[in-house]
Amino acid sequence: MAHSGQGEEYKWESEEVCLCSTRVHRVAFLSSFLHTLRRKRKMTKCYPTVSEEYQNAVQKAKRKLRALIAEKNCAPLMLRLAWHSAGTFDVKTKTGGPFGTMKQPAELAHAANNGLDIAVRLLEPIKEQFPILSYADFYQVAGVVAVEITGGPEIPFHPGRVDKPYPPPEGRLPNATEGADHLRQVFSHQMGLSDQDIVALSGGHTLVCATRRGLDLRDHGLPTLLSLTTLTSRSS
């Protein structure tokens, strides 16, 4: 990684992160994302209880994350980190999910996580200031702040995730070459989400593309326009 002067530009041998955040794309994604959050919030949830000290650490970490993300212009990268951490969840086996395993070399080595080691390195100096926080919570807070920074809603954050020692197996995130049926298999059967969730989550990738070649959804295990059209037409 090389950097120079104020407004550091990060370069990598294999891949560069292209920060694409036009207002039209941002508003479209965030509207879908907010719709999904509101629908999920109606479901009955039971959240862990954490200490006041822990809650205070979350708020302080948020402030530092806002400064970091604004300075480095890395909201898309942090949102991708949070999503890839959570997107490995398997509703049947109750394994995978956002439990801090993304910091481990084994999970960072997964093909779908190419470039996320950059996010982990950027976040580590802040995480070291808050040893009370789990990595599981910290990475998700970074995603919450990323949404807020890009003009989205303030998302209620419920801490209490515990770090797990072993990462999930590779292959739980969507395959880049598959279509709508594959997306349903991963998002609906594996994660327990709906077609509307698929469209909303896929919209998050309008904020980032992995190379200077531009935004190619197939590069990131995302549905093509045809796949999204198929999903939305079947759901209507």
C-alpha cells in the first residue's frame, strides 16, 4: 500500500477500490435500504444487554469512525466490510454471520473478500482505542456510520455480538456468475431474506466498484440488471 500527502490515495497490486458515489445511486440504494430496515424492525427481536461503559464506547467509536470515513472517503469500503461479515450467516445451522472473524487471514483470503484487508487495516488504530468492544460489533458500527455518512438514515445499533474464533467456510456469499435462482438460494434459503431484501442489499454496490474498469455487478457476486428484473417481476 502506498500513500502520499494529504488526502492519501491507496493503491494495491491486485486491485484498486473505485469509490463511485453519485447522488442518484446513493439515494436509490438508501431508500431501498431504509425500507428493508423498517420492515425488519417490525419483527420481534431480543437483544443482548451490555454495560453503560460498553454503550459509551460505542458512541465514542462512532465519532472517530465518522472522522475516519469522511477523511478517507471510504464509506463504500466500510459498508462492504459490514455486509460481507454478516452475509455468511446460515439460518439453518446458525453459523457464520457478523462475529468478528473478518479480521482473520483465513476469511480475508476468501475470493469474495478481495480488498477488505484494507478496511481491516484502516479500522485497527481506532479499534485499539476501544478494547472493550468486540470486533463483531465494531465492524457493524463501521457499516452503520458508512450509511449515515453517505446521506442515509441514522440506524439504531444494538450491540452485544461476541467474537467467534473460527471463520465460516468459503462460498456462502453469492456467486458472481449465477442468476436469480442462485440469489434466492443464497439470500432466501441460506440467510432467510426476501426478494425485496436482495434488491435492497444489491443496491449497496452502486456505492463502490472494485476496479477502474467501472461498475460491473458480475465482478462482485451481484445480480445483473436482468436478474434483478426477474426477481422484482416474480415478487410483484
